[in-house]
Amino acid sequence: MNVLSIQSHVAYGHVGNASAVFPMQRLGVEVWAVHTVQFSNHTGYGAWRGRVFDGPAIEDLVEGIAERGVLLTCDGVLSGYMGSADIGTAILRAVERVRAANPAALYCCDPVIGDVGRGVFVRPGIPEFLREHAVPAADLITPNQFELDYLSGIESRTLADAKAAVAAVQASGPKVVLVTSLHTEETPGDSIDMLAGEGGRFWRLRTPRLSLGVNGAGDATAALFLVHYARSRSAGEALGAAGASIFGLLRRTAEAGSREILTVAAQDEFVAPSRTFPVEAV
């Protein structure tokens, strides 16, 4: 399996491609990583060095890959944080090129917009670009609860609300939606839910809530879900596998008190999660 992953990258720590690439490789996937930014560390530290690339730079790299004659072997495209609309346009052009070479290829879009408690944290114009262009073009999307509500225009206070929000987003294009973190009126205070929807059916996975604040877990979640869905073609199965791995990764990180997710130290969680959880049809 080959995946073209177009995301940000950091030299120190694990966000963007630095979070998504290794879990896919650990699962036996060949990853073609294209970086939209190259920073020393994630911006949550308040200070960083590096540079942001532009749309033409992304397109040039994809053109170089295409010149190798390998796009017909690309099974999926994964995108995450988009620093500008022209980068988003370059990503969608890459998706078009891959689909032209291999119509069976999947596009998984992690629609990075913001988060509960923080609000929107991307540049102006990016939320609208994602809602109007990237999400409709995707086969799979992996929003958090805040992003689901923004994309659907529905406040997901209950499970029924969340299911309606997923269905509303699916009506715009993507057939599979994974809500990576969900807390509704039905969710116990010591737990967190993940919700997947496909073909009018919904599945929920509930794990204990962990006390930690790290960046990059969503990037790894999207990568794992794409790989497991591509292999199983089942949103429920992909939810169970990805959810178990992410919980194991975050549990190990919380126990170590680390500010960065322990992507390398906890790598066995990607192939053999230490704990699994039931996937419930809801």
C-alpha cells in the first residue's frame, strides 16, 4: 500500500507528517511525504523556526513523483493542516492527479480548523475552503467535535445531534466520517467517544478520558483510520483498530508525563494495541 501524505512537518516532536508517517510505515505502508511547512517544533511552544512552503512548491514535488510513473500505484492521499488556500488547491490538484491514475485511490482529509475551548485557530479563509472544496472532494474525513459542528452547522450536544451532523456532512460528499473526539450528554464524564458513520450506519467507541494536553494525536488518528479503512473497507473495523492504537499511544504518553506524544516509544501500539474496546452500533 502506498500513501501520499501532504502535511506540515516538524524536526522536533510529532505533529503533521512527523506524527502521521511513522504509524503508517509501522503498519507496512510506503509513505510519500510532502511537507507543507518545515518547522523546528510545533507552534504550541510559542517560538519556532523554519518556513512555510507555497502551493507551487507542493505541486512541483507532486510533479516530480508523477514523473517517476508511480501515481497509478498510489492507494490514498492524506492531508492535514493547510496553511493557506493555495496549498489547499495544490492538495486537491494532487488528489485529481492520483485519481486520474488510479480511480480506486482514497482521499482522506483531516479538516483542521479548531477545537473545543480554543475555537478557530487557522488562517482566515481556510475553514471556508475546507467546507466548500476539500471536504466535498474527500472520501473520508476525520473532524473533531468542534470541526464537525462547523462543517455541518449543527451543534452536537447529543448522540442524535452528532449523527445528524455526520449525515449532513456526508451529504456534501464524503462517504465516511470519523469524529475523532466526541463528548455528548450521553458520554460519562470520565470517558471520551469516537463516532464513525458510513452508509447510513453509525458506530461508537468509548475509551477512558486521559489527563493530558498534547499535539499531533489527531494527525496519527487520521493516518491510522485511512490505512485500516483502505484494508477493511469497513468504518466500524477501522474505528476499532485506530481507536485502540490511539488510546494506547496516549496512555503511554500520559504515564510518562511527556509534552510530545511518544510515537516511537509506543510504536507497538500501532500493530498490537495493548487494550481494545468494543465498537457499538448506535
